[in-house]
Amino acid sequence: MSQLCTAEIVISMLHTKVGVPLETPNIDTASWEELGVESLGLSELFATLEHSLGINISFQDALGTNNVQELVAMVNSCLVLEG
């Protein structure tokens, strides 16, 4: 089975790929809008997650998430289904 996705992994990718400051309050529960992450940034994040975890992510499902915690749960459910 692939490595599980964690909030720390997603937060690190948000910082590196999209420029979200690591010290953002409630970074794991703040909405994408509150973090200033738009659809292009989310698409880049999803592609990076796919590549690093070796899975296929439904972009439609991923865009349905509202924050880091929801994305982690969705990605981990994909990992379980593919594992």
C-alpha cells in the first residue's frame, strides 16, 4: 500500500507550490478561499499529490473538498480503494 496522505504533506505542498504561509492560523481547517488558493493552485496541488503518492485522484472529487482535512480524507480513501 502507498504512503498515507497527511495534513503535513498537503500543507508543505501548499506552501511550496502555491505559496501559502506555513504560519497561517488554522491552516488545516481554513477553507481554500480563506487560504487564498484558487482552482489553478488546487489543480497543481492535486497533480503533485498524484505524482508523489502514485495514485489517481478524481479532480472533480478533489475540487469538492473545502480544506486540507477534507482533502486528506478524500486522498486516503483513494489510497485504500487502490491498495
